[in-house]
Amino acid sequence: MFARYSKYHVFFFILLLIAAVFNLVIGSVRIPVNDVLAVLSNNFTGKASWEYIILEYRLPKLVIACLVGMSLSVAGMMMQTLFQNPMAEPYILGVSSGASLGVAICILGQSLFSLSIKDYFSGNFAIIIFALAGSIATMLIILGVSQRIKQIATLLIVGLMFSSFTSAFVNVLAYFSTAEELKRFTFWNLGSLGNISWQQMSFIAPLLLGTIAASFLLNKSLNMLLMGENYAKSMGINLKKTKFIIILVTCMLVAVCTAFVGPIAFVGLAVPHITRMIYKTTNHFQLFTGNIILGALILVLCDIICQLPGEQFVLPINAVTSILGAPLVIYLILKNR
């Protein structure tokens, strides 16, 4: 049985490598595969502009696509198991709504601040800081609430109510904002894998990879929770502590991803289901690896689709993931009646 799963892992990992190379080839400037491979192997002697495009723009975009796809897929898997709900997703706790509120205050709420500090809110760095602040504030609220409730399903209601509150607050800010501010906020809301520097990556990568590694240690507890809370208790699992750690890890993954690339829809909801359908198992040790590979693969493929129009324009990543993910969710609803 493990040999069968290993074949899946190897097959999808090879597909990921192929997709990664193709992702580096396409774009407004089409670069031949041989030149891409030469740049990656440090044997390139061609155009300096091509080398710069690959190393400073496309490669960081590829890496962030893999990291975000992995993070959201693992977070979605944990949420669906924790809530015993196939429609659960990483954003269900409201952390992304907190990030949206932070960004809305930064972009749409500049009238709230004095002229002397408005200039500090104009760059991408300010947006990231406000998004992180909103995400972390929401995470702390959710963690505090999780310690005071007995039924984990109640946390879903809290997340939905918080999302409604932030949406209302964002709408108020949007009502009083200018057309240019609304445009900037809309672009952030559509998500973007570009404009990530290696300096930012040195912060993002260790944080996401470390959190994903920590989530791997939860697989045994997740397998127990899948059998029911009473069974998990009988096996010696500390439910309160385990739930707290699962929520903490999920919030961390979502907070970092949303702050740097914006909200990416449907990846955390759809990929865990795709993994279960392909692997035909409920063992989280196998699903964890499958979600990591398929999450990275699917988001890289979505980024490739974004580039297909060519030189004219690039599609927003959120639109592509929604177009591909929504039919799958509808299929799952109809299948499960």
C-alpha cells in the first residue's frame, strides 16, 4: 500500500518539476527551455535581461506559488478534519478577513491619518505590515475564543460573524474612499504572486516551512480526531491542547500567505478533496504529503494559466483559482447531496 502512495508522490512531484520549468519559460518574454535550465545551473551566457527576469522575478514567483499552495492545502486539510466538515477551508476562521480589514485601513482609510504620516502608507511594505497586523489580531481573538468554548463548531459561527463585521467595516471605508484607493484595494483582493523579493522570501520561507513542519507532527492526532472525539480521548489525546495547536498552526499559515500574496480562493478547500479522491485514503500521513505536492502543483498550474494571454495582460490568480475551484465544490455538494 505504501508503495502505491510512493508512486503517486513521485508521479506528481515529476509533474511539479515539469510545471515549474514551464512556469519559468512563459510570460511577457518567452525564454527557451534550454536557456532557463542554463540560468538555473549557472551556465548561462546569453542575454543578461533574461537572466535577471528568471532569477529576480519568475523564480521568486514560482517559489512563493509552491509555498502558498502547500500552506493553504495543509491548512485546509486540518480544518476539514477538525470541524468534520468537507466544506471547511483555511479562511473559515476569519484570519483573511482580518488581513483584508488591515489592508482596507491602510489603503481606504488614509483620511483617518494626518498628512505627515500618509506617505508611509503608499508602498507595498505598508500593505504587508497592515495585513500582518490584521491577521495576527484576528488570530489572537480566535485563539482566545477557542479556549472559552466547548463545542468546536461554535468557532465556525465566530469566524463567520467576524468576517461579516470586517466586511461591513471595509464597506464603510470604501464608501468614503477615492476611485484610485478602491482600485488599489481591489487589485490586492484579487491576489498576486508577483512582486515578492528574495529579501521578503527570507522571511516568508522559513516561517511557512517551519509551520508546515510543525503541522506534520499533528497527523497522528488528526487521524484520531477523524474517528471522533471520544475515540481520541480514549487514545490519550488532549483535545483542548490539540485543537488549540491546530488552530494556531492554521492561523499562522493563513496569516503569512494572505499578508504577502492576498487572499487565494478555493486552494485550501479544493486541494484536500482532490488529494483524498486520488489517494483514496484517510491516513493523514499520506494525505499530508499529497496535499503538499498537489497544492504546489495546482497553484503553479494556475499561475501558468494566468500567463497564457501573453504580453497583453496577466489574469489575477484569485480569478483563475475560483474558476477552477468553484465547479469542483459544486460537484462535491451534488455528489454528497
